[in-house]
Amino acid sequence: MTDPAETTRASRPRLAARVRRLLAVGLEGRHRGWTAPLIVWLASRVVSTVLLLTVWLLARANGWPFASYRREGTFLSFLGSWDASFYRTIAEHGYPATLPTDADGHVLPNPWAFLPVFPALARVVQPLVGGSFWAAGVLVATLAGAGACVVLWRLVRAVSDDRRATRATALFAVAPTGFLLQVAYAESTFLLLLFGALLALVRRRYWFVLPLGLVAAFTKPGVLALAVALAVHLVARLVQERRAMPVRDAVAIVVAGLGIAVAGLAWPVVASAVTGRPDAYLETELSWWVGFVGRQHFAPLTPWFTMASTWLGAGGVVLVVVVLAGAAWLWTRRDVRALGVDVVSFTAAYALYLVAVFLPQQSLPRLLMPTAPLLGADVFAGTRERTVAWLVVGMCLQAVAVVLTWFLGYP
């Protein structure tokens, strides 16, 4: 008969070998399925959850107030802080037919600044988790965050290789904003749709780009960058293939691009139709600017300069110019251009969108998350040592971001 102790001792080396292989899959990305990105996602959720739970427990023990609309005191409501209260309002009551205003008639912050896909998903899930919006929102966001990591990994692999894809996904998941992949915000849902559409574009599956882009357009603003990427892709194919490009592909690209562009511009029209105010969406967005730069009239390509000059004077304007020059340097690097015209054109167009319409404030790091495919470039993931260095920076800054956003201001 076989001695059980002997069997146990013999199985230990095999178990150790399996663990080593599993770790190799996660760290080096040699597996061609979903294993590597899901291991990365799971490890990153451990990091983020430990940070979030530690801050929540310390705050509860010391009576520290949160920079949040929610005061229930549970960990799930803690994960539903900041603007998540607007998503809850939309999920449970819909959008207001009349915009709230102050005594002078100025529009106040209201749910029209937020798009309907994420709260609709949370509303569907609510009955499954006892009716709690916070539990539903966190569940939807966390699952979408896992999906976003998988699709980002596949996207970077499509333009590079497995190892680079795993490194880029790890950098994305433990970035300073990595905790947003599990809180009741629309970010992870938007990223899942956006990365999926971009992957379909890279693989030339244009009819898949359209539905993903349409849903993304009603999840968060910024999908117009995808329409720009489709236009650049069409021009690039026409130049490279000349008359060899199939007509059906050209038709699919044009239809997808036009459909996504229309959807990306539709929400202000919807807000206007429901509220009866042509400027409903614009005035709602500008209401968030008041605390930073006072009441302003919107002009494209000016918000960054307005913010900088208000707070830093002429030096702020110089700082914006330096930042824009640095961005131009990044997007023209050879290793970035090596990611392909689709990734470069989309991320550059999205960055230009932020410069054109967004007032830079504490939300800027969150809004930069769609540029994550750039993490596959050499400057971030070229070597293991470089990747590890960025990972350490990301985890340290995530801890700082968690403290700052929960106790000083919204992300």
C-alpha cells in the first residue's frame, strides 16, 4: 500500500510547480486566454480593497467626515461616495423635467450631467442584491472593471505582445485611479465598452464597433474620439491599400463613424427636449465650474487656460503650454507610434477632447483613464524594471488619491 505521507510529500513539488506556473502567467502574460488579465485584476482588487477598507475603518474609528453626499456609514455607501448619489437618483427617480436653479436663476448641479447606462444597469441588478443601489453599483462597476482589464489586455496584445499586454494591464489596474474600478461610478463600464470598440477597430470588425460605441455614448462623454479614430483608420487604409480596399469595409467604417458621432452629440439634444431649455446640458456642466472659476461662458479650447490663469496667473498659462508640449512629445514618440494608428489616433483625439471642453480639476486623472492603451509603450512597459517602478509609483499614489478624494474633495 502507498504511504499517505509519502504521497503528500511527492505531491508538494508538483503543487509548487503549478503555483510557479500560475504566477508566471500573471506576471509575464504567456497565457493566451483570460487568465493573465484576471489574475492581474484580482491582485489589483486586493490592493485597492485593502486601501479603501483601511481608510474607511480609520475614519469610522476616529469620526472623520467623508467628502461625500452619503452618510449611512456602511462600507458599500462609502464606495458609493461623491457623484454616485446622482446615479442613484437617476436609477430610482429618473431625470428632472425642470432644472434646479438658485435665487438668481442660475442652473445648479443636477443629474443631467450624468448619462443613463450605468444607473440603468444598477437598477436591473438592485433586486438581486436586496434593493441596495450601493451594492448594485459596486457589483456592476467591479464586474465591468474585470472586463475592462481583460479587454485592455487583448487590445494591447493585438498591437504588441502578451508580455507587454500584461504589464500595461497591471499598470492600469494599480494606477492612482485604480480604485475606481470597484466603486459606484460609470468609469469601468465606459472603459469596458470603449476598449471593446477599439479592439474591434484594430481587428477590423467594424460592425462590432458601432453597437459598443453607441452604448458607450450614453455611458459617459468622450466617445467622439472613437468617431475620429474611425475616420483616421479609413484614411490610413485608403492610403495604404489604395483601390484594393473592399467597398463593404469602407461602408461599414463610415456608418459606424457617423452613427457614433451622432450618438456622441445626442445627449444635449435629449436634455433640451425633456427640460425645454436649449442650453440645459451646457448650463448643467458649467454649474460645476462655479466653485473653481466662477460663472463662465463656454468657449472651446479655453477651459485649461481659464483654470490656470484664475489660480496661477500668467505662470499658469505657461504651465498649460508646457503640459501640452509634453503631451505632444509623448504622442510622437516612436514607441507610442508603434502601438498603431488606431490606438494613437483614439488616445490623441480623446486627450484633445479633454483640452477642448473640460475644466482641469481633481477629476482629471479619472478622465484620463481611457488613454490606458498607451501603457503598452516602451516608456511604461518596455522592461520589467521600468514596469515595476511604475507599479510602485501607482500603488503609492493610489493610497494618496484614496485619502485625498475621500476627505478633501471628489475625484
